[in-house]
Amino acid sequence: NPVPSAPDLILGQKDLAGRTANDDPDTHTISARTVALSSGSVVFAAQLMFDPAGNLFVADGGNHRLLRFPAGLIGTGASHAPAADLVLGQANFTISPPQSPAAVTDLSRLYVPSGMAMDAAGRLYVCDTGHRVLVYGVPQVNGGAAARLIGGTLNLQGGAPQPPDARSLNAPEAVFVIGDIPYVVDTGNHRILRFKRYEEWPADIATPPQADDVIGQPLFSDYGPNRGSPWPVSGTVGNPSVSFFSPAFAVRAAGELFVADRLNHRVVALTDPATTLGVGMATKRVLGQQLLDTNGLNLLEGREFLFNSTGGVVVDTRSSPPHLYVADTGNNRVLGFRDARIARPGDKADLVIGQADFLRYYINYPAHKSDQPTRQSLYLPGGLAVDAAGNLFVADTGNGRVLRFPSPFEHGNFPEADLVLGKPGYTTPLDPAADPSMIHLNSPYGVALTTGGHLVVSDLGFNRVLVFRKPDGGDFTSGMQATAVIGQPDFLSKAAGSENKQMRNPRHISIDTSDRLFVCDTGNNRIQAYDSVSWASADPSPAVLLTRADPVGTLNAPQGIYVSPITGEIWVANTGSPYVLRYPRFETLAVSPVPDFLMPSAAIVERPLALTVDGFGNLLVAYSTNRIGFYFPAAAPINAASYRTRLAPGMLTALYAMGGQFVNQTVSAPSLPLPTELADIQVLVDDKAAPLLWVSPGQINFIMPMVPKISGSVEVQVVRKSLGQVLAVGCPAARIAADRFICSGGLQMDIASPALFAGTNYSTAAGQIAAMNVRASDGTYYGINSSANPVARSDYVEIYGTGQGYIENAPPDGAAPGSSPLHSTSGKPQVIVNVATVPDDFVTFSGLNPAFPGLWQLKVKIPDSTPPSNTIQVVVVHRSIPSNDVGWTSSKILTVIAVKQ
């Protein structure tokens, strides 16, 4: 059946536009037709359940009640906002505000009910937030009280917290029944309890029943999530063991128990509790996680980041290949990609630091505790830097320290650090109350290295930057003292300030090739630049302050900065606004302290957090949307005949460098079939190498691969094959400065891009068409069509163009199509000669030129009515697209042939 465009039935509202709680269509107040499923920012769980008669029960949490909607009012053709016929938990349908239970033992009222179940006898079990399950006898009546309760003994108000037992519950959210045996999902105690049949409960209704089995905990008195482990304890059949972390729902089906294990971010299928005691319960399979003992938020496999508001990125430009490191802050790890040049969307990292594998996210693995750091663990890592030897420095912000990992790719996953700064030892936890000193770091955020190898660290919590000098001819030592402080008058001060030499929550830092220090003084909305940080004096003043984001605006909480060692350009992540800014070299700032380039984020909510450049000067940006953006020089691909931006399969394409150059030489394809590499250059179209005709410093001519993709986005990259280096990416480029272009959107593939070669040397898109004259009498050619050699009426012209689009069973890309068979277009185009469309049978061929790849050939008969002229217009309309359409303007391309009597 087709998916309906609108729901068949709406409960609680009269139509899809309604959203107000308790808004009866007639009375505009609470009634039997209304529900309240949220209050402010709190959203209530609202379980639905059908009874054997088809009546629908709904937990109306905001109104502290349970509603039953009769089957006759909710079937096919029912009207929206039907009225319930039963209310439990409140005296009637219109009580407002809802009345809460007077005590745990008050069985007449519910308090934010959630889960429910019905046993074979028709008794109704309802969980509510009073740490209990109320049991309603048969029949249920409007406003009727429950007959019994389960639980209700958790931590009585004013009493000391008590461990759970076989009777107590902690915020149960679900209940289910197998036969006549009730099971309660005891959410807050991370377990499932089994109780005896209702008929076997204590005769005294004031005595809650006692559970006779527990699933998910070793004992009734245990209550820690995952049995006290950071990750699920999930045994298998033959080695049983089960644990939960805030289980929210459970259902038995086909002899298995499925549990929504909420904070383990998974659904587990367990053995059947009807035939297995809790101690023997085992996990049969898991949904939402790759392994039984993982519980990461969303899928963790080394392809994803969790930045939100903090991140770090650096490229080791000295290594071969150049390594890319990313501080995956929210997952408490650093990911390493072996070759930054070939990193692509969706690639899995090659290395993980801070976790045992790519599936973990734990604070200070394996402890998952903030006060148990080790020399291998991380807690909210931020800034990254690489020294000349390839050693990686990590600002381990949550642990208040900086770690150095020696040449990480030589040591594999979960490497050990060989240096710790900011703490006396690897296992020293952060003491948030400790005062600043020459050793103690509070919240190190940015790290950078001078040309001499000295380490500079921004300390977010103490509003300062520290310099750790590397001894001449020696190395750093763990727990060593800093030698200089910037942003504070001494090592003991920590107050924030807005004076020129003060800081307020500094974030990332960068150092240029002259050892100038640039600091993101985030809380003061500015960048501070200091002279020669290697020999910083006590409490120095900045040489320059940057506050302008453009000629009229100001910086807004800048968080990331990187000074290109190649160009000296200063890149800034203006985090409070969705922009990356580029300032000129330091030497120019005194004259023009404003950015000369502004790059907006992909979305208004996407904020740049950190940035760097690779060894070729290409920009990498870590964004709050948990992604790394790679930015390369732009190149504009166009139809080689019309110079239009519309792309199509099999089209001869010209690709122009928009600033910079591809190569320093010009090379043509030596022969057919066309190669996919020239001068170490490849053009990749959706990662497929395209045939190349010509490569030069500013232009590449290639053939768009003949793929059946007739619409949608397409990616074009120019790469240096030997290095895997991306030289340029294709985009509809717009000029923003004399030497700067910016992509105005993604490239789009179209069904066709019909165009005719024309003009001087057939290179100006307009004018004399590239065409041959053909005699109708015998099919012989009599030269190139021109004003000196016009075609006769009733003879044919053979016209040459490109952009015909996909052709079924075409030859391999770059090969001559050949004439046996001829490769025709799927539909015959319309051809306009002068002002009239020629009859369909006047177009005797439309398809690939047999001799040359990418060339579209048409054979058209000239009507007798065509007047003699050297400028007879010819337009080809293919797939409803005219060859004279420029696309971005109302003007048209004039392409002509010469016709004689």
C-alpha cells in the first residue's frame, strides 16, 4: 500500500496544526478528548496498548491519568480527537490541574504514568513516577482506585537513601506479562524484576509483593548501571550474564525478550525469561551496537567525530605520507589518518589514541572516571601540535595536562605517552580547586611549538598562556616548570581581564615562522599577537590586537587560529559567527588589520572550531556539526563547445583553474584511446578517472565519463596521482577578487548539455559551426562548411558538437566509438535551420562520431526553403534543451552555417 500523505487518526488534537495541550475542540480545556504529553521542555513517555477487544489505552502523563479509547471510535474512517470512555488515575475527565497521589499508598491517583500491560484475566498494570506499579482489577471503572501496588518503598521523603530490595522500585517505566506472570522494568535500578502470579501475592493488600527473580543484577540489593562496569556486561548462551543502563521498555516475542536498553544505546534480544531464571539469562544478539560490550552514542567505528563546541586538527607535514590527526573531543580520543592527502568522506581512521579500539568513547579508558587518568587515556582532548620528529602533543583538557605521544603511527592503537606537562605524573587527576603555579595546568586548550621546539600552551581555566622551554640539546621532562607566563602578571594569578595584556578564556593558539604567538582571546572577542614568544619577557604586552571581522563588524568569540607557514596568512575560526576569516601576513596588519577574505559555513548553525593547513597550503576546518571541511583551489568545468556550466555524461569538458595552476607544462594525449593520466595529473569524476585530451597550467580538457547518472550532484577533483594530492575541486566558481574565487554551490549533472562547436578555430562558442558538406546524391563530402564553401539546399551538413548525454552500450570511455555499430542518441533531436524546425526525417543521424571520443555528430538535410546566406542559424534541441541556451542570461548563442542556392 502507498504511504499515506496524512495520518488517518489523530488523538488529542482536531488536526495536524494543533499542538496545545488540553485544547478540546469545543471547550478549549481538558476533556476526554485531550492529552498533555509535555510540560515545558519535559516530554513524557506515552505508551500505547491495545487490549484484546481492540480498545486503545494511552498513558496521558501530563494529566496524571490513563485513558481508554473504545475500538468503535478509532477504527477506519474515525474522526480526529475521539473521546475516551475510561479514565484511571483521576476522578473524572475534566479535573485541572491534575491531582497527585497524597502518598505512595494512595491508589486512587496516578503520577505521570508511563508503561502498562494487561494479564490474561484483564487486570491492568500501570507504572507511574511514584516508584510503583498500580494494579487495577476487573472491570476497570471511571475514576476507580487500583486494587494493589508493586513497589512504592524507595527512599521515603526525609529518609536516608537505601539500597533496593526485592520489593522496591526506582522510576519503573515498563511492565509486561508472560502468561499470568508480571515483570517490571525497574529503570532506575537497571534491572527487570519477576513477580509471582497475582493470586499468590500476600493476602494483606498493604503488603507489596516481593519479586522472586531479578534480571540484569547479581542480587536484589545491587543497582549500579551495567553491574558497575562502564560498558555492558553481556554474556552469551553458555556463558550467561546480562546488564542494563536505564532500560526503558521490554517485549517478549517468538521466545525472546527484547529490551530497549536506553543509555547503552541499544536493543538487546535475550533468552526467554519464561524458561530461564535471571542468573541464566544471556544476550542472543544486539541492535544498535556492533558488539555486545559497546554502548557508544550512535555508531562508533572510527569514521565519526563528536565536537559540538571543542575540537582540534593538525597535519604532520613532515611525515611521509603526511598524517592527519583529529581531536575527537566528545569521544575522548584522537583519531589518526595515515595519509591526509587521500582522506575522503566516510574514511575510517587508521589510528586511535585514548581508546583501546575505534568502538569506545570512555573517559580515561578503561575506568570511565574523571579522576583516574593514565599515560594512555584522554578526557576531552582539544588542541594538537606535531614537532619536527613527528611526536604528537595533545591538550588533554579534562585531565588538566598536556601529553606527548612519540610518533604515534609507529606504535599502533592506544599508545602510551612519554611526557606529561601540567601535572607531576601520569596518574595525577585534575584538582579543580588547585591554584595556578609554574607546573599546574587547569584546562589546557591550545598547543603550539616554536621553531626551536619549545612548547606553548593556552590555559583556559587560568586565563593565561604558558611557555615550556626545551633545554638546549635536551628534552622536556614530565612535570617540569613553565619558564614564562603570558596573560597574567605572575604564575600565581588567574583572574580574567579585558586590558590589552590580559585574557579571558583563551582557546587555540598558533605560532608563525618568526615565533610570533597568536592567541584566540575568546572571551574578549579578539586575537592577540605577541612578538618572539621563545624569549617572552615577564607579563608582555601584545604587539597587535585584531578585533575586526570585516570593515564594519567585529570578531565574535574566535576560538581557532592557524598561521600558514607557507604564506604567512592568518586563518581564524570566528566561532561566534558562522565564518572563517583570513587576515594578511603579520607585516601587513599594521596597515590593514582586517580580513581580506571571509568564508561562510555551510549552514547558519554550523560554527568553525579549529583549523589548520596541510603541506600544500590547503585549509582544513573542524566544525561544530562534527565534521572536518577540506578546502582546495576551485576549478570550473564547462562544456567545451558552449562554455556553459551544464554538465552531461560523455561530454567534452574544459576545466579552468580559478587562481593558481594545475601543472607547469602542457601535455597532449599521444593517441587513442585517451589516457586517464597526463603529466601525473588525473581528473576524478565521482572517484572515476576521466579520459584526458590535454593538460596545461590553466586548463584541462577531458571527457566526462559515460555513466547513466542523468541528474544530481557530481564531484570533480584534479589530483596529482603520484602523491594523491588534490590540486583543485570542480565547482560553479564565482570571482570574488582578482585572484580569488569561491564555489557558489555543488556541481550538478544534467541529462544533456547540447552544444555545437563554432567560431574561430571552433573555440568561441558562437559563429560558424564546425560542419562538413555532404552531397545528397552520393553521400560524398565536399569540404568544410564556410562562407567560401556553402552547402547546397537539399544537401546535408554533418554537424559536430558535444553534450548529447548518456548513450546505452557506448564504448569504453576514451576509446573511438567506431562505426560498427553506430552509437545513436536515445531520442532524435529537433533541429532548427534558419527559423523553422526541419522535418523529423531530415535528421538522419544523431550519435557518437565514430572516430573521436566525446564528439557528437548530427547529419541534417537542408530544406529547399532555406534562403542563401552565410549566416543561417542552426539550433539543436535535445532532451528539451536548446543548444543556444546560455543558461544564466536571456541572451542566446548564435551558431550559423553558410547555404547557397
